[in-house]
Amino acid sequence: MFNLLKSLFRSPTKYYLVKRLKGSKGPVNALAFNRDVTLLASGGDDEIVRIWEIATGNVCQQLLDLTGRWGQITCLAFVYHDSSTTALLSECQWIFFGSGRGMFTLYHQMKDTKEFVQILNKQIFAAGDSVESFDYSPRTRQLAVTSHYGHLSLYNFFNGELYLVWSKAFPDYIPRAVRFQQGGINRVVVFGLETGRLTFLDTETALEINSKVFSSAIYLVDNMADGFDLYPPNRTSAIQKFKVATSRKYVKQAVFAEKGKLAVCGSDHGLAYIFDINLSCIPQRLNHGKGDELIQTVESASANGNHFIATGSSGGNFDICLWERFAGSQRRKTRVSGQPTVLTAANVIVLCILCFATLDKWLPPTVQVIRGLVPESEESMNLPWNTEFFGYSSPEQDADDKKALGVPLASR
């Protein structure tokens, strides 16, 4: 009943904490929602990928390497394929993730048991060269993977196996992010961390098509000084700044939410920040943990009319917080349609009935206390306070009740 009454006062424009996911044994490095936001995958320094059920907040499966070859989990994502592919590449979900020892691993969800089963565990970089980022193209069924020491490899993905197409080195910078360019163009885009260089490569030949160098990074990035900057692809100066106090030089993640309307940013002091892209309203602060906790990992997703944010901690108890904004009248599939409204109305009616039935128990003492706390003027002394509605029959009885309650009697 308390939760239902509390939900009446929730703002439809704010995010609220709905789950605190406990169990991670080390800093959380990567978070990913699945397509319908029923599952959340997390990975970190404890070398385990946990799959959380959003509705309950419980871990439904743990993926781990019994041989200890993975190292820390550095990046992960849910991956989907078209139903027109082979039997193995079905509509079921996949989880792809990279690790700190150059391993890349693929898990496939079985249709009957709904469990994720390992299909591939491949050494794609040297053991000391961690996987930095990756992207998968369902259209061409290609995987692009980058490493911390400046390597980019392109693979064809067929029947659960990765076949190397080409590999290219970037000796001058760390290829921090990689994306396939959309729109039917066979290009892959690589972003360099130190130089701010954006490089466009042909996926067939690995030849450089174009490159741009920016005075800082592009899109939404941590400036390591006073917050996050927003850059468009065709400009070298920030078009927007999102102020977040910074006292420690740690890289913090930022993501877009709600189809690019919001920017969600981590911090080094236990908070995550939600900014309107146009700065048209005051940013919302999500209180994840203590003031010295690093919130370096954030993720967002939307489904069924509701919006979700996950924040991961690199300190403290290494908790993951799940936040939700209930937009409009639509509810999650895990809820019965119309049930919250009916229950809320029923509980409010019961509460009103109880209050009215016990009116003679709680109202007289309340009135007496208020009268004792508020200074009474001569005019107010003549008002007809003692009415039968309050359960009093005379001014004398009123004075006796005041003495019993310890309320000072005003001189008349």
C-alpha cells in the first residue's frame, strides 16, 4: 500500500530507483540492456558476466570461464540476427563480449531453456592486449573489434564462427570506439582517444576513405575537467557543455537516452546526472552511492513506453542501480494492465473510511495540540471552537481536556 501511495506523487518527467542489483565482486565496466528491456547484462573486474532479470532484480545466469583465461570484462552487448539466416543464427538473443586478455566470447540463448550457451571463445588479440570496443552489423554479418594497443580487426560471422577478413594497426592512438556506418555504405568508423581523430575505412579493402581531426573528441565525451561536452560530426568546437564537478582524473562514461533527448553522465562522487540536451530544464541527479564512489559505467534503454537507466559503480559495494521513468499510461509487460489504478483507488477509499471511523480518537488531540502551539488572539478566543463535531459539550470540558494534555490555558 505504501508503494502504491508513493507512486501517486511520482513525477512523470523524473527517473526513480526501482532496483539495486547486488552481487558484483569488483568494479563494473560494462552494462547492456536486451532489446525488450527484460534483461540486463553486466561485466567487470571479477571476470564474470551476470544476466539480471529486470522484473525481479535477480541474477538468472552467470557466465564465467572456469579456465581463467578471460580476465576482466571490458565490453559487452546483446546481438540479434535476421530470421532469414541459418538455423544457428536464429531470432534468439546472443551476447558478445570482450575481455582484458584479448579474448572474444559469444553466447547464444537456447529457445527451449532460455539459457545462454557458449558458442565461441576466441583469442583475437595478444594476451596482454585487451579488447577495447566492438560493433556488429546484422546487415553484412560482420564484426569489427578494436584493442587497447591500437589494432582493428574485421571478421565475417558465419555459423557461430569468426573468420578474419583483415586487420589494421593504429600506432598513434587507442581506437576507443568503432561503429559500422549505417545506410548501406560499406564503411567502418574508428574514433581515436588521444588524438580525437575520426577515421573512415572501407570494409572490403581496409583502405582509409577519409579522416577528420578534432580539437577534442566528438559527440558526447568526458572532458576530464569540468564535465561533458557535446560535439556534432561537422564541427571542432563543442555546441553544449554539461557541468559535472570533477576532482579525480578518471574516465567516466556518458550515453544518450530517450532517442537522443537526454544525456546521462557518470561522476567521481557517487552521482549520475541526467541532462536535457538543450539544457531547457534543471538536470536530475541520481544518487547511486557514497560521495567517494566512481560511477564510470552508465547505460540507457526504452521499451513499452517506459525508459530505463542503469548505473554501475567502480567502488563501494560495486552495486548496479536500475532507474525507471514511467512515461504516459503504458505499463511494463510484467504488470497486469489496469491493476495499479484499481489497487490505488481501493486503498485510498479504505484509508478514508478508516480515518472517518476513528475521527473521535485522533482529531480532538490534534486540535488541542495545534491550539496550544498557535498563539491565540482575543478575537479567536471568542470563536466557537467547542462544537459537538469535535466531541465537546462545554467550555469547561474543553479546559479539563487541555489540562490532561498539558496544553497551557489561555487567559480569557
